[in-house]
Amino acid sequence: MPEKLRVIQMGLGPIGQRLVQYLAQRPAVELVGAIDIDPQKTGMDAGLLSGTRELGVAVSADAVSALQLDAQIVILATGSSLVHILPQLEACLRAEKSVVSTCEELAYPFADHPKISAHLDDLARQRGVAVLGTGVNPGFLMDALPLFLSSACQQVAGVEVQRHQDAAIRRLPFQRKIGAGLSPAEFASQYQAGQIRHVGFAQSIRLIAHAFGWQLDQVEERVEPVVAEDPTSSTFIQVAAGQCAGLRQVGRGICKGKTLITLELEAYLGHPNPRDTVIIHGQPNVTSTIQGGVDGDIATCAMVINALQALRNARPGLRTMAEIPLTHWFGA
Amino acid sequence: MPEKLRVIQMGLGPIGQRLVQYLAQRPAVELVGAIDIDPQKTGMDAGLLSGTRELGVAVSADAVSALQLDAQIVILATGSSLVHILPQLEACLRAEKSVVSTCEELAYPFADHPKISAHLDDLARQRGVAVLGTGVNPGFLMDALPLFLSSACQQVAGVEVQRHQDAAIRRLPFQRKIGAGLSPAEFASQYQAGQIRHVGFAQSIRLIAHAFGWQLDQVEERVEPVVAEDPTSSTFIQVAAGQCAGLRQVGRGICKGKTLITLELEAYLGHPNPRDTVIIHGQPNVTSTIQGGVDGDIATCAMVINALQALRNARPGLRTMAEIPLTHWFGA
């Protein structure tokens, strides 16, 4: 048996707490430290705080000390903005810990943040550790999965991904984030304010293009409301006819006027046919569908934990899902 | 741009020739050598022999000399039996070349050939190169793909794969291998003689179990004919009612009397619903279907070529698809 992976959890918000719950179910992984800046959490047992069994790990607000613990990897779940989490990332790397993060921008940061990316890559190589951003999307359904499916192809001319979700079964924050229950005018204004939108399309598009060796001239995104024709609802939200039930977001990677990559997210209350479909236009064509779609709340945390083992065997540096060993569930 | 991958093709039978055709279409790869023991092929241009353009690479029967060429990787397509190809593998590793092979037994050789596996692993590590067996099956549909889909799961209790194929559109040797056109008695006798059967189920089952950390007590396989109720046919073969249209093969990985892994291949003339389906029983459940199924003739060769880049970044040693970086198509 390989020795247990020793992990520090940094960030104990809703996602961080779910990660701790999941870590507690994995015999191959041991939580040895927990970090959060919220003074109300300091000193609490990370397991009890997270709604699972007592784990004997007290939450610390002192990241610098906690990062000195004997661990191989830090799970960083403190935000979506790379600039915001940068000091935390640097602290982890300086403590010679590899990092798996839920930060969407970290899934492929090289295009939007070339200087920060080069800096993180240098720092990680110097310290002999690896850094990865992953999750269900970006990290799996719209990038790594189409990439892996393309393994069966001798030629690839284009990629389409369709993630169609019935948002009625998701958490309230997700339903809010897609604009369910808003009027079209409210949707437009919240979209302008940056409150409505899935983050990660550009990262997924650039990750695919880079792995395939495609030079993109343009990456564009478009978000529009899905307006309910009939009243619909979830446990949390009532949507009248004419109000927004959710959104449709489309991202495109374009080369010389030709769309090579199309990512489409439809997430609204009452979607009649939830599914995740990947279409590789190539030789051969490959169309793969996960009926019902992958549960995003579970899968984001599962992806992060399942990447721990692969990251341990990855080459040092700032890595993407296309560069680390194949991730998979692991049990005992 | 990364420099071109320099590749030697060893074995120029039907699969080897298709590999050369495909290599000729890949700008990122350069064929620098070609080896085959058939004296009728010696000296011929490997490209012309393979039905593609002239590549300026003459086929050599002298493997030892040809392996001294400046190349990083050998593609070995000379057989399904590990014992049979062992001397060729050793010669490649001693020449400090990594190897990707279509040899089905090499996809996961550790259980059936532990001594040979340890020897190859040692030799590859000593020479700083990596060895991999891959293809569409084993190598992708029944092992690496279910493994990768499990990345989205926090728990996995079982795996099922169903590969259902309409054999009427496949090559004649494939139709022969599944027993199409035989009487049930002929099928039984050819099966006993080892002529009917897909090789690779045991390797796929053990690869999944190893990656998941499952200890299997038993791996079993069963093959039965699919008898035509009505006459059916392909371009090559007429099947009368009561004759065999193909086969159904089921492999199981069992732990303490419980089946954890089930692989099912149905391949017969006129299959009404060809598809490749992976079912992960877990949290969440994931059911993924490729409608029509993946074209096996193209995909086996594509998998081998698409693994070249990943293998170059793999750790030295005898590796599986679960240990090398995520494979994907690559273009320019």
C-alpha cells in the first residue's frame, strides 16, 4: 500500500467544508491541517465545522505556521480570482507544498495572466512541487473530457460541448448565479454588474486549443437569459411566465474566422433534457453523452480530491489537467 | 513550438502500415526508421509500402542497427503476446528508446507476467525511458475511459462497460475473429482452439482494479455465440438463420463473491444498436454513451499515436494508461 497522502485544507467556506466531508471518507488521504481567516472558525475541529466526524484537526488562522505541517499537498478553496489567491498560492509553494485549487482562473491561467503564470511556474519548479486548478467545469466536462475523448481520433476539426442542466435541483446560490426569478431587465443589469455568469469558459477553450496545438485569434463569450414561457419553480424560487428561468452561455474559440471550439451551458429551472454532451468532429466523429448530466456540486469536490494522487506524480511546475497523469477515483 | 517527435515504426503488418499512414498525416511527428523482418519488405519505402506518400525511410530487417537511429520512441506493432515480443521490447529499451505498443497483454502485464513486468520496469528505469501498451481496447474504452469518468465521483461501488458493435461494417479478419458465419459447433471448436475471442478483458479489469485500489479474488471470462434468428450478412459473409452472427463476451472482476467490474462485448453482424456505454455506480452515478460506438480500426492506431506525446512526459518505467499524462489528439 502507498503511504497516506497528507493534506492541508485552506479555505473552509461551503466548498471547503464539503471537501473536508469528502476527505473524511477517503482512507487513502489524511487531513493534517485546516486554515481559514474567519476568527469564528479558529480553533474549531475542521471535521465538526464541516458537518462530518471529529477529525482532531483544529482550524488555524495562521497560514504561515499551518503550512509548516508535514503534508504533501494543500487544497486551496478560497476564491475564483487568481490575483486574489496569489499570496496564498505563494505561501503554499514557499512551504514546499503542491497545490490543487478550485480557483477557476487557475485551470488555464497562461493567457489572461502570463506574468503570474510564469512566476508561479518558476516558484513551483524551484520548490519541486506542482500546482493545478481543477473542478468539474473548468477541469473536466468542458476541457479534460473532450481532450481525453479525442485520444480515439486521428484527426480533429472541431469540438462542441453542451452542458444542459435542470437548475431546479441545484443549491440556491447556483440558482441565483444563473438569474432564476429575475425580470429580463434585472437579468441584464445583474449581468452588466458581473453577478450572472459561469466563470471558466475562456480557460477551458484555451486549454483545449493549447493541447491540440491550435492558435486561436479570438475567444468570445455570450450570455443571454432563458425566459420562461410558462410558470416554473424550484424549492427556493418562483418564476412567472416572462421572467428568467436561467441562462444560456456560449463560448467560442475562433481561428481565421472559423469556430473550432464551441462550449454551451444551458442552466435553467425545468430544463427538460439535462445532459452533458461532447462532440468531436474528426476521424472518427465521437459523440458522447452523459444522460442527466454530472452533478456539479459533488463532482467539483470529487475532481479536486481525485487529482491529489495524480498531482503527486506530476512534474513540478504550474500544470493543467492535460499534463498530469490521468485522474481517477481512488479508494483504499 | 516543441521539436518534432522522432519515431521508429517496428512491425509493418496491416496495423503497422495503418500506423505509418497516420504518422504521415501528423506534422508534429517524424518517422525516422522502419523495421520489419519480412525480406520482401526490406529496402522498400515505408510510406509507399503503407499506401501513403513516399517518406524517405527504407524498411530495415536489422533491428539492432535501426534502433541506433536518433529517435525518442518506437511504435511496436508485432503481436499480442508479451512473451513473443519480449526480445523486441528489450532491444528497444537497451537502445534507450521509449516504446508504445499495440500488444494487448502489455496494457496491464503485472498480474499475468509479474517477472517479465519487473524486468521491463527495471530495464526502462535504468535507461530513463518509458513503456506503454495501449489501443482502443485494451487502452481506452474499457479501462482508461471508465477510470477518467470516475474522476467526477466521490465514491465508486462498481463499473460496467458495454461495447456493442455491428460487425458488418468491420474488416473481414475481425468478422472471422468473432465467428461470423460459423455453425454453433464450429464456433465451439474454434473457441476451444483459441481462435475466437477478444484479448484484453483481463488486462482492462486488472488495470481498473489496481487504479481504484480494489483487491480482486477472481477475474473470469465467458464467450458465447450470438446465433442469428434471421439470415444476415456483410460484404464478406452470409449468415443463415441458426448460424453464428458473432459473439458475446463478458468479463468480470470479483471481490468476495461480489462483481465489481463487468465488461461486455457484443459484436455481431447486424447489431441493431451499436454503442459504447460506461456506467459508474457511485456518488454520483455516471452513465456515458458514445452512440454508434468508436470505430476500432481507426481508434487503435490513433490511441497509439496520441500516446506518443504523453509518453514523452511520463516517468521512466513500465507504465499504464492510468500513469501517463492525459492522452489527447495533437495537431500542429
